[in-house]
Amino acid sequence: MKKGIYRFNADCGRMGNLKGVFIATNEQVKELIKSKIEVYFGEVLGKHSEICGSIEKKQVILLSDDSEAVNLVEKYELTSGFNPFDYTAINFQFDNDDSDDITIREIIDKRLLKKKQKQVQK
């Protein structure tokens, strides 16, 4: 799975925007958008802001999938801001388990693994 550098920008109305640069695979980003899992960011834009919601395609933009660029960003820890994969889900269950305590990245990786296992069984 090829990694890429992504920009995240979620407009939260008059409260502000959530912005970030993060690294993920194309498969992870596609699954996050397709799954409509609600990401719980918490009160990141101030007291009583309670930001949560599913990630839309227009909110995540691939900046580069050049392996040298990705390696530099990883090596020098140049990611910044909000990464939806680092937060937890709200009102979501995976395989009848309460998924409030695991990160979105863990949920997405489990979903992708399960899909691959199903493909191998066919």
C-alpha cells in the first residue's frame, strides 16, 4: 500500500476550520470516506464546540504520493494539525465491539484487513 501526504480541511461554520497535514494510504482514505464513520474530535474549537462528523471527499486532498516526499515528512515529523485517523469514532460498532476506545486508523485498518480476507476466501 502506497502512502501519501494528505491535507485535511473541515469547515465547521462560524466556529472555524479543522486543518491538518497527515500521512495515510489511498486505501485508508477511501475507506474512511466510504464508511461514513463519525469522527469525534471533541471540543477542539473551544468550550462547548463538540466537533464530530463523517469525513467527506472534498475535505481530504492528496498533496503527494512521491515516496521521497513521504519519507521526508515521516523522518522529520512534518505532519501537523488535525489528523482524523488519530481520533476516536462516535456511535460506531465494529464486529459487535464498542469502538469508542480505538482510533479511526485502527478501525479502518481492521475493516481493510477483513475485506482482504474475504477476497482471499473467494
